[in-house]
Amino acid sequence: MRISNVGRVLLVSASMLAGAVAWAQQNQKPPAPVSTDVAVNFTLERSQLVPSVCCFWLKGGSADAAVTFWKGVGVAASLDGEHASNVDNGGVDVNKLSFLAGPRYTWTAWKGGDDHRLTLFGQGLFGVTHGFDGLYPALPTPTTSATSFGMLAGGGANFYLNKHWGIRLIEADYVRSQLPNAAANVQNDLRLSFGVTYHLQAAQTEPVTLTCAASPAVVFAGDPVQVSATAGQLTPKQSVVYSWSGVGATGTGSTANVATANLAPGSYTVNCQVKQGKAGKEGLKPWDAASSTASFTVKPFDPPTGVRCAVAPASLVAGQSATVTASAVSPQNRPLSYSFAATAGAISGSGSTATFNSNGVAAGTVTITCSATDDKGQTATATGAETITEPVVAAPSPEIKKLEERLALHSIFFPTNLPTAAKPDGGLVASQEATLTALATDFKHYQEFKPEAHLILSGHADQRGKPEFNKALSERRVARTKQFLVAAGIPEASIETRGLGSDENLSAAEVKALIEENPELTAAERTRVQKQLGVIVWAQNRRVDVTLSTTGEQSLRQFPFNAADSLTLLDKKNPAGKKLAAPVVTTAK
């Protein structure tokens, strides 16, 4: 069978058109419902008498109908009739009638408003072609009519102006017939068609839809949440299956429940899905399934409210106690626990009641805080105030006053470099032992009135030694002083010691002022002493000061110039051959 070049081009074009249409149709979901298209066309067909004689045009009309039943696939049938007069000036007419049927594929390439749309189709039809009232040179005798196999392959474009009516913009087909022509007995023709179309379509299949909603949308942890699914476009008598996932959602039908007891505050999403179809085969078609989501929020519990902190009585004398009562309300009726704190004093208790103790608290206002905490760890606080007043203290008796004056009378002085590390129990001269003996007697008597009183001993050294040496020397001096006082009957716990070394030494100006204020010296003695001010400054700083804790008064730092052993205390070098007083141990009576 011989096919002309024009026929080959038409065949390839039709195949490409059909392939493009088929490829584009793959994304059409869901498939269009069954539809029918009918067209009435004017046709022009370019034909030939024999392959070596070209060409003439047949004119006529056609009517075709196509039924599309699945994803653009359908069948079509056409009835065509064409006529040509005086072909090749040979006085021969050609009349042809064809009935063809076969598959057609239709694709909607574009849609606009008001049902405007452009559709493309490709087809391959087969059937019968009948020629009549012409001349058909067949063997053994030419005839005026003949019938043969016929086929058509090609495609076209329809533009619809509304839901039903449209225009066939063009249809181009390769047409083949096998009528006798005294040569190859084959006709390879090109047919062009234009016309009017009418479209009739069943109701469109709509995809399944699904919406899901959570109720309530905002909850506290532990409150139930129900999620409901509403499906649309379901087909009656089809099996429908729902499924759920996310944050512990459980359900098999159109509703699911979510347990929120263990969920932290925040936003959560539940996934829902519906499928329809035959039982056991639901959702096999993409348009028979739909998914959606529903969200809900778990909000934190509200903290306790209405916290109160009541203190009774509101005013205390230092050392007394008060009762503190706390109260609060949980908006969600959560269990509450209470705790208490105070800016001074001590507070303790259980439940909603506590006791405040003001022992040792200075006069002023103490803030008391009451805290209410629920079982979720959320806390709210309130404060109360307690006013503390000093207890009324009787004026000290004249005897106590005299004791306090005597206890602040004298500092204790040491010779140069004493006591030594080798002999820490030495260093006290007789005059200073006598001063300490009197101090111990007065302090023991004073503790009968004020047992809480204690002595603070601060040791010093002159500036000639290195800081480390002076520090150790001053510590030995306060230790020796404490040792003497303890031996004299003062409780060790009532004595506090500090070794300052050469820190906080008296300056020359301060020593000069002390000399001028010393009532034990005459004017002539002051003049004579001040001529040796440098030596006296050193001696003045080899001392232990005594401070009484109850009054804060410090001992007078006046050097004992009139003591029998004052020269020993003044000596810059601890002179050889001078015998210092031996330590005295006194037993308290």
C-alpha cells in the first residue's frame, strides 16, 4: 500500500495530537461524566484520480457523534458525503459516501467564564466508503459504483460558546479508501472540516470533601476534646471509612476523642481522613478520599488568686511571736499548699498557718510573705507586715555604770618583741598584770548583771617588724592576755581576740595628743616625754586594747609612764639583764 507524502504528514500529525491530548489528560481528576458531542460540518477533501494524477477537491458535509465515557476516552461515528463534477475535465463526476466509527480521545484544554471552553480531540475511525454515479475502472468491466474499506485518522478543535453550543474551529483528517482507479486502487486524501457542535453531559462527579473541627477548641489539661468530621459529596450506597491520627486521638466513625491529661500547654493538631468505595476497597480512586485537620489548644492553669497574708498581732515587742494565716483560691479548684518567709526573725508552720518569732530582731518593720502554690507549680504571693518595737529597758544602775567605766580604763602594754614564739606565756610586766587582775575582777562582777557581755581584745605591734612578724606578734599578745584573764576566772567563751599587727597603729600626732591628755603627767613630765616622741610612739603601739561588747567602749590607750616598770616597756630592744615580771596565775574566788 503506497502512502503519499501528504498522507504521511497527516498521519504523524494526528498521532502527535492524540499523544499530547492523552498526556495532558493524565491530571484530570475526577474523570468527566459520560457526555455526547454531535457536530454538523462543511467538508473539503483533497483527492486524486490515480497516484500519478493530482489533484481535485471534493466538497460536501458530514455529521458525527461521539460519546465520552471515561477520562476523555470514548467512541465516535461519522457519516460523510462529498461530490466533485467534471474531474480533470474528463466529464466524470465523483460522488462518495462514507460511514466510519472508532475511538476518540477528548481533552478540555482551557476553561473560562460563562462555560466558555476549548476542547481538543484525536480519533481513528474505520468503516466503509461507497462511490456512486461515477466511473470506477474495475476488471473485467468498469462500473458506476463501488464499495471499499475506509479509514480516517486525525483530530480537531471545538470552541464552546456556552454549556451546549459551540463551533468546530477545524478538523484535519487523513482519509484512506480503496476504490478502483485502474492503478493502485488506493486513495490517500486530506479532509478539512468546519461546523457547529452540540454538547450534552451528565452531572459532574465531584470529589469527596472533608472538614474537621475540635470542640471545645481551648481546654485545660485533663478536659475532654471531641473532634468531628463532616464529609461532603459522598455517593449513596458506597462504603465510607473514617480514620484518625495525632496526639492520641481515638475513633472509628465520624467522631474521635482526645485525652489531654498528659498534654503540656500549647497547640495540637488532629489528622482526619475519609474514604469511600466498595467495601474493602475504599479510597482506591483519588477523588474518593479526602483529608483535613482540626486544631485545639491546651492552655496553662490559672495561678491561685485572692491570696491573703494576715499577721496577728500586727505589732510585737522584740522576742514575742505572732500568728500568720494565709488563704487563696484556685480558679480550677486545684489543691493548694502554702509557704512562708520573713525578712527578719524566724517563721515556721504547716498548712495555711505559721508562727513568726521575733527573737533578735531589731526595731522596725518586718515583711512577711505568704505563697500559695497549686499542684501544677504555679505560685501567687501576698505580703503582711509586722512592726517590731524595742523592749523597755530600765536605766543602768550607778553600780553598773561605774563597772563599765572601770572596764574601759586601761589598755595593756608589752615590751619590745614579747611574748616570743618560744615563750608565748611570758611578756607581761607586773604593772600590766595588776591592770588585768583588776579588769578580771570588775568583769566577773559585771557579768552578774549582764551575762551576755563579753570582752574584745585587739592586739597591736609597732611598725619596725615585717607585716608577717607583726601579725604573729600581735596574735601572741592577745592570746597571752586572754590566757591571763581565763586564769583569773573569766569564761573563755566570753573573750574574743583579734591580732591586727601594725595595722591601725596610732600616728605620732595621736600619741602626742594622748600625752597631753594624760592626767597622771605634770607639765614638766609632758615636756620631757615629748622629747622622746619617736620611742614613745613605738611603745604606745605595743599594746592590747579592751572593748566591752555591751557598750562598745574601748579602753583608754594611755601609756603607764608612772609605773615602776615603764622603762622596760619603753625600751626599744628588750635590754639584756632586765628581768621582766614572771606570769602570775590568779585563781578566782
